[in-house]
Amino acid sequence: MTTALRVVSFGLGPIGLAAARLALQKKSIQLVGAIDIDPGKIGRDLGDLLELDDRTGIVVEGDAEAALRRLQPDVLLHCTSSLLPAVLDQLLLAARCGVDVVSATEELSWPAPQHAELAASIDAAARAAGTTVLGTGANPGYAMDFMAAIASAVTFDVQAVKCVRVVDAATRRLPLLKKVGAGLGKAEFQQQLAAGRCGHVGMRESVALVGHGLGFALDQVELTVEAVMAAEDLKTPFLVVKEGQVAGLRCHGHGLVAKRSVIHLDLAMYVGAPDPRDEITLDGTPPVQLRFAGGIPGDQATAAILVNSLHGVTAARAGLCSVLDVAPPRLCR
């Protein structure tokens, strides 16, 4: 019988807790530790945070290095921030401790366009330590990039790609609602968008990842973001969006070759968005169209793909990898 992977959860927000809950259910994974910086979580049993009937015996720790040195896990289940600069020291620490990483950090999915120097430092540290670092999730990491690349396996050629993702933000967690600006006025939305306090993280990375996966030599990546305004009062489990307030956003990402858009990613994420779905269309020979009716449930899918990627990362080459560099994830038991 194969020995279960020893895993530590680092970051116990909504996604981190969902991933930890799933990891606890897997026979091939042994969750041995949990780390968070929140004083309200440190010292508590993980089972309390997960509202389980039984205690897990895993006490949340605040000193990441001490925990990793003592526990010596195989893999870190990392869910602390969307932004790469904010997690750099955590990733370098994992390398120093000889621990592989599967991370939900969106900017880590394909960091070269925005953070080439940071990516190089992570790659060098991981290679020196013989460890692997992977950024993945539902989006980026699957819905609007990985699946487009995988779909090309049954084509002779691809001339253009379009991915459409429509998400009713009312079905998502409170941090996501805040991220898309739900409930803000339009002027405040623009201010927060300019300051980086709201907006989808990962569109540029997804465009670049699709370009790399399908062999497009992109000259440029263009992004646009616009607010979607509520035409009526909209209620969610966490907040109410009044008529005339921002319900969410719509983002477009274009990958250009000789001024022609060969990649178009269209993301609509707002409260009340009709016909939630994920669609991938490859203009090729033969053409390919995939449709996920109802859409890929982002929070659940992110927790699942993080956990289902743990085994693949331990078998991958050392260094900073993308989802195209490791074995395609599949359900682990």
C-alpha cells in the first residue's frame, strides 16, 4: 500500500478550509498540520474551524517555519493570497524546508508576464531544494486555460480560442463578492479597481497560459474590466445589492498576434448573472466546443483541484511548474 502524503494546510480562509475539509476525507492524504496568521484561529483545533462533530487533533499554528520544520510534510496546501508578492516569503520558506507546494495564488499560475524576477527566484529556490511549486485553481488553472489547452488534443490546428465563463456571484463566498465589487457605487468601484482592491485576479495569466499551451507567440495581452450595474435590488446570503449599485464585473482578456486577437477570454461574474456556464471554443480543424452547463462551481472546484493536484506535484520535476508541466489532475481517494 502506498504511504499517504503528509500534508500541511497553510491559510484557513474559506478556500483553505474547504480544501482542508476535503483533504481530511482522503485515504491517500494525511493532513498533519495547519497554519494561519489569524490570532482568532491559532491554538484552536482544526475541527472547530470546520465545525466538525469531532476534534481532529490538528492545532492551528502561527509560526510557519517551526511547524514545517517539526512536521516535515511532503506537500503544502497553500491558500493565503491571490497576489504573488504577498506569498513570496512563504514559498521560499517551503523550499528551504524541502516541502512541495500546491498553491491557490492566482498570480502563480503563470507569473512571468507580471512577476518575472519573483518567478525566477521561486524556481531557483525550488530547484536547489529539489521541490516543486504549482499554482492552480478553478480559474485560473482550469476553466479558462487548462481546459482550452487540453481540448486541442483532438485537433490538427487551432487558429483562435474563445473561452466564456459566466458566474452568478450570489452563489459564491463573501470574499468573492467583495472582490467583484458587489454593493459598491460605480465611482467607488473604479477607485478600488485602480487601487487593486477589487477585480478578478488571473486573467492576464490565463491568456498567457493558453498562448503558451497552444504555441501562439503573443505580441501583446490586452485586458478590459467594466462594472455591471444592478437593474433591481438583488439579495445574496451575505449582502444586498441595491438597484443602481455594482452587481459585479465583466472582464475581457485578448491575446494578440500581429494585432489580431487569437485568444479571447470573456468572464462575467456578477450577482444575478443569467445562464451560468463555461464554454470553450477552438477555431480549428476540426473545430471543438466544450460546454459546462451551469458552470464550474468555483469554490468547490478550487478546493477539489488543489487536493487532487497534491500527488501529481510530488511526482513532477523540481522548480516552479504550471498546470501544463505536471500530470493532469484526477480524483484522488
